[in-house]
Amino acid sequence: MGEGLEDILAEQLAVIFCGINPGVMAAAQGHHFAGRGNRFWRTLHLAGFTPREVRPENDWQILQYQCGLTAVVDRPTARADQLSVDEFTAAAANFEQKIARHAPRFVAFLGKAAYCALSRQRDIAWGLQPTTFGNAAVWVLPNPSGRNLAFSQEQLVAAYRQLYLATHEGSPSTA
């Protein structure tokens, strides 16, 4: 079970959501954010990205909504703190090339850990960042893991909604 998850990507997406790494349950099932307590799919729907809640086994449907999925580090773990700084460092160049190659408008890091490691910054704010990554605007969102008790469902939705609104600026269907 050392395998990661297959990326769900296309070129020119509005946003690529970047998890830190696959959870053990997601890797075992072969689908992104498949853990029972993970709030990603519900949050995405309630924030406006999808018209209905996508089920983890249908994770590929996210492309229909101009969104993609990837992880910074491929190795599955039960908790993100089981990853080393060296794993982020080793993944950095290839990960940035992947983002540049797919050219999304935004790259959204789910949690501060991965972006802190990749940008070599200690303190970063939530939301839009002042720099780009792989030529995409960077947004840092709270991790939707059920283990992240620092954010309620409502707080997650509010944070993700800000990104949703940014992806739709200038669009006739701004909600």
C-alpha cells in the first residue's frame, strides 16, 4: 500500500486542489478524500464548486467543474505529521513542474504544512498568497480532514467560498 493516488488533472483548470498527501483510506480505496471523516466533498459542494456533493468514488467528476486534484507528496500516511521535511523537499521541483504544465489559474493548498515546506516560509496567512507557484496564483485553505478540529464545517465552507468567488471573478455567472 505504498502507492499514492492518481492525479485527476487537465490543462487550464480554474483550480487544482493539492492535498498534503493521500490518507491511508483514500489510498486503499483509490479515491481522493475517501476517509469517512473527511469533509472535502461536502465543503466543495457547500462552497459552490459543485452543484451536488460528489462521492469519493466519483472523484474524477471534479474535472466537470474546472477543478483538479493532486497531492504534494505521494506516500500515504495516517496523519500528515508522519511526513518529513525531506519528503517535501524531494517532491518540490516535480510538483511545481506539474502545476506549471497544467496551468491552472489557482493552486489551492489544503493546509499550511505543504505550502510552508515548499515555499520555505514559516508563517503564512490563510487565503490568497502574494506569490505564485508554477505560474498559478496560490491559495491556502484549511485542511478538510476530520482530524482537523480547529475548523468547523461552516468555517471550512466560508474559506473555500472565498476561493470559489475568486475563480468566478469576471465571469457572467458570478455567484
